Amino acid sequence: MMHYKELIKTIKKRREVLQVTQETLAELSGVGLRTLKQFESGKGNPTLLTLQKIADVLGMEISLKLKNLSTDK
């Protein structure tokens, strides 16, 4: 399971490999530049929709796995 910090690194690395600037990614994804910069610096808390918009532009797929932590049996 990928943790939040790993997700940030993965998305940032993909953006850099594709040679897409933060400004261009913000414009293409419809995500604010400030939001994107905060996310990449680990200070932001983007919604799943925001993450999906970024991933779509970068040709990535986000998969969400929910784990039932209930002790009820």
C-alpha cells in the first residue's frame, strides 16, 4: 500500500520525467498552482478529485483500497 509521502514523490517524479512544469500541470488539470505546489511540498491535503485530475494529465491511474478495520465478526 502506498503511503501519502510515496504518492507525492511518485506524482512529482512522473511530472518531472514528462518534463511538465507545475504551471503547465496546474493549467491542464484545472488544479490551482498554489494547491499543486502545496501538495508537492507535502503541506497540502488534496481531495481525491484533485488527485484524479492530476493523475489524468500525467497518464496515471489512482487506485483506492479500503480496509475494514472493524473488530466486529
